[in-house]
Amino acid sequence: MRWGEAKRGLRVAVWALVFGLTAAGAAAQEFVPPAAGAPAQKSPARFEVTVLQAKRAPGVVDAQARRVNELLAKRGLSYGTLRVFAHQRDELMLGEIGAVMTPNGKPYRFRPLDRGDTGFLVAIDWGSTKVDYRIEPGVPFLVGGQPADGYQLWVMLELN
């Protein structure tokens, strides 16, 4: 066998391999419709989002922030000042994104990904915090620690 014939054979083999992998990749990325009878989300997920500003220095705990103050105290965190910066209610279908702006200019975004028997798997994105978390009704999800104007920020997400 001559070198020219070997190179041509090698090129054909490489192109066949590339074409085969490309075709396999395209087949793997085809849209697969939901199975017949798969449950569809009939009603939206109802969320309440509360953004709070906390300081260890003595001050006032807002009436609206007392519940959060108690939840944080159970985790060993006590603040002398705790006030509500923003509070909103959102109704979201699966895949829709809810957002609230925080005092440090970073939006707190959340998106229901999956509905379970009692709650929702929710994607949460706030600055460097990116997490998927299952939220159940009556069990708030608290995330905090980001600084803003001498305060520490906390965000509470609840499913109603």
C-alpha cells in the first residue's frame, strides 16, 4: 500500500467517525415530548418573598420581621436591628422566573423547576448563591450574608 492511499483511507475513516458522532449527538438532542398522561401543572406556585436588613447593633425589630428574627434565633443568629426592606407575592408556573431587587443591587431570582407531592423544587440565584432547593408550604427558606450599607441582608422565600 502506498502512502497516498493510506492517507486517503485515513481521511475517509476520520470523516466517517466525525459524521457518526455528529449524527449521534443530533439524535440525542431531539425533543422528547412529555409522556402521555404525565401530570401538567394546573395551578401556579404561590410564593412570598421578604428581603430583610439586619444589624447586630441594638435597634428595632420590625413587627413584620419578628417571625424571621425567631427563625434566625433558633439557628443561633441574633440581631438587634431587623427590618423589612421589601415584601412581595408572586404566582409562577413551572419555569417562570420571579425576582425581587435587594439593597445591594443584586436581584434575588427564583424559578420553580418541579412540583412534588407537597412542594416545589426551586432554583435560587442571588449573587454568588446558586442553589436548587425543595420548598414545602409553611417551611421558609432563608438565605443571607450579603452586605449592603452596613447591614447584612437576608431573604426569606415561602411557598403558600
